[in-house]
Amino acid sequence: MSNHLTLNRNQIAQLVALDIPPGSAVNLGIGMPTLVAEFLPAEHEVLLHSENGILGMGAIALGDDIDSDLINASREPITLIQGASISEHTISFAMMRGGHLDYSILGGFQVASNGDLANWITDADDAIPAIGGAMDLAVGARQVLVMLSHTSKSGEPKLVAQCSYPLTGVGVVNTIYTDLAIVDVVNGSFIARAIVEGLSLQELQEKTGAPLQASNDCRTIKLDSKENAILS
């Protein structure tokens, strides 16, 4: 096997942030997606939404900036940007369901090659159902981006031909960001848009549970001198 790069959670979040256009309205889901807020350039004026009723979410709060009444969907203390608004859940979910979000960034357990998403429960004996607002976000946003590790701890693919876990949404996923690649869902197929340095397409295919192709302009994911993920 090749000695390839494997991205950490922050580096995956950096890749997602690179793909968010200036001025977008974006929901950050529970878990890894909340890290994306740390890597969005302030000058891009991306408007961050949190399902618990925040529009205009800022970065994670530290030290004296921590207010226990201001938390994101992962219950982490956050800041607000100037002009932010707070609403109760019916207003927040109306934003999610009404097509007002450009991007929904979610975690996932499995994504199928037709864009099906499973992210609320596994088949583990101790699994706790946690749907939250994921179903609303999966169908309400214009684009759905999913962040996950490419395989499970036991090496099972999370990008599959058909989800074995209960679905969150059918045919909803546009792009998947993993520790090994950026993969678009196009016409029912996985298309690798970028692959980590040192990993071949064949090796990535071996870690993927459905046929995988590389895009014509497939790029390489590398790390710069500060260990930030970049595309070349």
C-alpha cells in the first residue's frame, strides 16, 4: 500500500470552506461541520445558520467571549456577527424547509452513489437515534455537502452502492468530503474531484463500496507549510 496523506477533521473542514462562495447562506450541522466556521474568510461574508435558532453565527467563543446562552447545534459556545438574529425553532426550521439555505453541511454514516444519505442511526446495539433537523436540512437546502471519514474504524466503506442504514434523505447529496478525497455525486455515480497526495484512484476505489471515476480535471490534495489542506 502507498504511504498516502490522510486528512484530519480540520483539514477536511478547510476543503469544504474553499468550496463555499462569498455571500452564501449556510447551515452547519452537528459534529465535524461546525469546524467549517473557523476557516471561512471574514471578507466572504458567508451567513451561517444553526438549527437551534441562529442566523449570523460567528466563530467558536473562547475565554471572556463565552456566553452559555449562545451555543451552536453541537452545544459549543459561539459568537455572533454584527446584525445576527435569534429566533425560536419554528422560524429557524422554516428557513431550513423553505429553500432559503444555499448549502447544508452535514455529517454522515453512509452516502450512496445515487446521493442517498444515512446520518441519524446505525445498526449498532447501543445506537441512539438522533435525527434532529437533518431530514429538514437534507431536503431544504439547494446543495447538500457531507463530511465523513472514507471508511469506518473497521475499514468498511462509507461511500456505498446502497445505504444499509435508515435513510435521512433520498438522492439529496451533492458532494462528499472525506479524509481521502472530494467526491461529487453526478447522475447516480461517484466522481472523484480531488484525491489526497500519494493515493491512486485504484486504491481509493478499493476503499469505496461503489464504482468510482476520476473527473477529467481531478486535483491533488496536499498540505502547505502550515499543515493546511490545499488543492494543486
